[in-house]
Amino acid sequence: MPRSVRVFGPAVLIVVAIAATVAALAYGGGATPQLIQDPGPIARWGLPIAKLVVNLSAAGMIGALVLAVWALTPKKREFDVALDVAAASAAVFTVASAATGLLTFLVVTGVELSLGDTFGAQLGQFLTTIELGQAWLTTTLVGAAVTVLCFAVRNHTALVFVAVLAVFALVPMAQQGHSAGTAGHSAAITSLGLHLVFAAVWLGGLLTIVLLRNELDGARLPVVLARYSTVALICFIVVAVSGYANAALRIGTWDQLGTPYGVLVIVKLLALLALGGFGAIQRRYLIGRMSRAAAAGKADRPASRISEFWILVVAELAFMGIASGVAAALARTATPVAEQPGVIAQTPAEILTGEPLPPWPDLYRYFTEWNLDLLWILGCGFGIFFYLAGVWRLRRRGDKWPIYRSVLWVSGMLLLAYITNGGVNAYEQYLFSAHMAAHMVLTMAVPVLLVPGAPVTLAARAIRARKDGSRGGREWILLAVHSKFAGIIANPIVAALLFAGSLWVFYYSPLFRWTMVDHIGHEWMIVHFLITGYLFVQSLIGIDPVPYRLPYPFRLVLLLGTMALHAFFGLAIMSSAGLLLADWYGAMGWGTDALVDQQMGGGLAWSIGEIPTVALAITVAVQWSRSDQKESKRHDRHADRTGDAELEAYNARLAAIAEHDRQG
């Protein structure tokens, strides 16, 4: 088994995945002939199989890149082989995406495949003017770009950007997953996107390890497996949570689990649970045994230990094939909850956002209404967990970590979770004042809590350093912090300009509309506000290392000047006679004056910054005072060491004697 696993493992994955797809299509009716304009059996059966190939090749592409960036050493051949796997997978992904786009065109339009000019013109129009066609064209082009870059790029740092581009190839697929006019569209995009990306990393990472079988000797294999196992555990959690959210949106109620779609979801769930069991066995049993054997110089003995590991891996790939095949069939299976917008008359809010107008926002509604964003729920949850795990590791080895830092970090994460999931998020698409409140909290209040937590310092102390030339969390964080780009944007003047200037650029440019109409734009807005606020606060009171810090007097001047520009922005909004995004906020159907609400938002922009500004000013003043005290103590210690104190005392006595003689 160990010698043939490189061929047998991928073969099992592909065969089982295709078989699961065909069986699930037959059971769920995903390939049933259409009553009108049936495209034929080739298109009906070929489309889900082509999408299966897209999913599997995307996993090979993304998983190999992530494994190379996270677990492998550039100086070893394993690194180059992993990139070759990524390049080959990206090439298959490109071809499969093009085929899927063609088959999607045939299924949607019912046009027969031909080589005529008319067919080519219709296909070209579909790919360039129709949103569904544009999505597959974008996916194909991104896949082609990743293919070239995987061959051309071998720099460890640059590969991070190649991996990000590979992940971006899945974004159009995620946006296709739920009708834009259907309620829950944003939640569906987020859950499906997370599901696709982390499933690809999970499956692709394991497949790459199988293909690297000859490059990972007995001592190297458990090291790479341990690193992959950590990533796989995170992927399992995200895939499970996002899969549940996805299924809940499409199934609706528990009684719908008996439908064909619900039964296929249950099959996929059972496969996921089996994969979780395989992962637990690997992490808690096999990897430990292999590591101890490698440490004892017996990595290849007995052979049964290696054999049982590879047998488990092949079984895991088989269950991944089941999950992948069922997932491909589910995309063509009718859901219990219809994914097409209704034909009945819609309210203005439903036309604009796809969601019904929420209840009028009385004050208590901001604490009772929720609009969950799975991305930030998971992000904040992992942020709290890994921070506290780092603190726990420090304390276990006897190091100290101030409790106030942990309290502030957890408080900041909880506040971030509320802003991105609570009542403010539920109303910000409908009311400018709610949007501005979210903006102000994200860019001012949350960073004031997070920055004193000193996450970079904690990571540098708690995460174990790598010694084999690969890069883990500690290495990547420190590399990012000390990069030239970070040196530019973390400069206090640049950070202040980004903080204040982005207000004007954002609200008086097309960016504002983009964040309203596109969920990707909404997520970008949150990240942007959070980062600009974090950089500005970090330049003033941060404990983590930065390239340059202003002297304390200039920090106070910079703070007051930036806050003055911030207040001026709020006053400009308050005094504006024109409505920003009039065809959006002015057309929601509240029955109230949208301009008054906008002016209220300007008042929030002007007033919310007062408390964080005072807190920052007090913190800078306290740090300044402590710095002076430390400098004084340092000077005293230096004087004691060099004898300056005795010399100064002797000179003072001589001066006193001379003064006494002159007076006497």
C-alpha cells in the first residue's frame, strides 16, 4: 500500500466521487429531463460531473499552495513537487471551468451544441453580458492565470498572493450559489464561500501529502502531517458550521429532511462525521506514534505502522469523494426552499436588498434584532480562542501576561462580533445612521480595545519558532509586521491620513454604493475600517513593534489634528442638504425623512469619536509619564554605575564650602 498509494489514493477519490455524483443525481432527480427546452442527457449529466471536476481540481490547486506556504520547506524538493501539483490542478481547473461554462449555457438556454456562427455568437453573448456566464468566464481566466503563476513563481512570499488569487477563483462560484433576489442571499454567499474554500484546503492538502509520498521520508512525514492536521481541524470546524448554515437556508424546516435534497444533505453530513473521526484518529494516535518512532530512529519500522496510516488516508479520500460527489449533485437538486424570487409585488426594501424591511428600530431593537454574518462569527471565535491559547501556553511555561490585555482583547472581539452580527448590522443597509454607527465603532471603538491586547507580541512569544526553513504562524506574522509595505502604512503620518482621508474617499465615491449592492463590498468595508482604525491606534498607543513612533508630544498633536478632521467630516454630513445614495436610503419605504436620518448619522460621526479620543489621549499621557519615569530611573542607574552620583555629590560639597567661606 505505501508504494502504490500515490496512484491508488487519487484513483479512489475520483472513482468514488463520480459514483457518488451519479447515484445522487439519480436519487435526487438532478439529471431529470426538463419539460421545456431539454438540453439532452449529455448536458444534464455532464454539467454536475464537470462541476465535480472543478471542485476536485480547485482543491488540488488551493490545498497544494496552502501546504507549500504553511508546511513545506523551500529548500527541499517537496516544495517544488507541491507547486507542480498546484500547477497541474490549476490547468485541470481551467479546462473544467471552461467546460462547465459551456454546459451551463446549454442547460440554461436549451440551445443545441454546434460549430456554427450563430451558436458562437450566442455563447459569446452569454459569457460577456449574462451574470452567470460572466462568472464562469472569470473563473476560467483566473484559473489560467494561477496555472501560469504556479509554474513561474517559486518565491515563498510571492506564493501567498498566488494562493489568494486561487481562492479568488472560487468567489464567482459562491456568488452563483443563491439567487440574488432570494432572502438570505448574503448569508448564503458567505456560508457557501467559506464551505468551498475550507473544503478545498482540507481535501487538497491531504491529496498533496499523498502525491508527496516519495518526498517525505520517515522523519519528515509526521512533521508535515502535524502541521496539516492543525489546518485540517480548522477546516473541519468551518466546513461543518458553514455546511449547516447552507443547509438551513435551503431546507427551511426539519420536516423537509425527508425530501431528496434533505436525504442527500444527511448523507453528506455522515461523510463529514466520518472524516472528523479519521482526523481525530490521525491527530491523537497515528501522528504521535510516528513522531515517537522517528525520534527513536525507527521511522520505517515496523512497516505496519506506515501501512495502517496510508490505509487510513485512502479511506479518508474515499469519504471525501462521497462528500464531493454528493455536493456536486446537490447543486443540481431542487431545494425545499425555492431559490427564485417570487412574482408577487415586492416592497421597495425587498427590491433593493432582497430582504423584507425589518421592524422600526426602537432603541431596544438594536439589542434584539440579529443579522448573522458567519465570516465574522468564526473570525471572532477563532480570534478569542487562539489568543487565550497563546496566553495559556505562556503561563504553562512560567511566563507572565498581563490580565488586562486579555480582557481588552476579548472585549474588542465581542464588540466586533456584535457590530457585524447584531442590531446595527441588521439596520445598516436600511438606515444611514445605523451604517455610520457601525463605521464609527469599527474604526474607533474596536481598535481601542484590540490594540492594547498586543497580539503580535503574544504570537511572537507563544508560537513555536520553526527551524527547518518553513514558515508557520510566527514567521508569517513577523514577516508581515517587518515588511516594507507595513513600514509605510504603519507610519504614524500615513496611518492618520488613511484613517481620516478614507472617510471622504469612501462616502463621496462609488465605493459607498458598491458596499451596499455587493456583499463582497460589504465585507471589504468592514475589513478596511477595522485595519485603518487599528493602524492609527497602534501608531499612538500600541505595544506591538512598529517601524517608527513619534515622540509623545507629537502623538498628542497628531491625535488632536486627526480628530479635528474627523469632526469636520461629521459636521459636513450634518449640514449637507443633499442625500447620499438617494436612490437607496431614500427609497427604502420607511415613511420617514431620509435626510434627517443622514444628518443624525453625521451627528454620530461627530460625537461617537469623543470617548475613544479621550481614552486615547489619556493613554498617551500615561505612557508619556511612565516613559519619563523609566528614563529617570535609567539615568539614575547609569549614574550609579559610572560614579557620576558620587562626583556630583563631591562637587556640591565643594560649592557649599566655597559659599560658606565667601560669606564668613
